[in-house]
Amino acid sequence: MNFFGIGLPEMAVIAAIGLLVFGPKRLPELGRTLGRTLKGFQSASREFEQEFRNVIDTEKGAADVSAPPQAIAPAESTAAVAALVEATAEPAVAEASPPSAG
């Protein structure tokens, strides 16, 4: 029996130390509390895993990967792009030269 990487001899030593520290009346109560806590962690982990799987399945359904990808339109020629850039560029403002001190 291997529980959390702890074998039967280690569990017996832990139980004996717990019996000495807490006494025979309090030890079962602590065991029940520990069991409930572990069960709560298991159920929370299960719920998180289920929610995670639901989100992943929803995302897979949203992105239809069964259809082939759409073709990308070819780029315009470089001359046409250069003409467009020149047409939309703002004219350069000539810097005024400082007045001559003369």
C-alpha cells in the first residue's frame, strides 16, 4: 500500500506518533477531518478538470479545423505599393533658414 509515496511502515510510525501526541479519543476525530479535507480537494480538482475540459472542447468546436485553410490574397506589386505610399505621404516641410546677420 503506497499512499502519497508513504509505505505501510511509515504510516504506522506516523499513526503511533499521532496517538501519543493527540491521545486515543482525539485521533479518530482528526482522521475524519483529514479525510474530509482530502475528499474536498479531490472534488475541487475534479470540478476544475471538468471545467477545463469543457473550455477546451468549446474552443475546439469554435475553430473548425476540418475545413482547409482559406487562400491568402497575393500582395500587390511593389510599384503599386510605392505609388500608394507616395500619394498618401505628407509633403515635407522645408526648414526655414535663419535670417542672415548682415
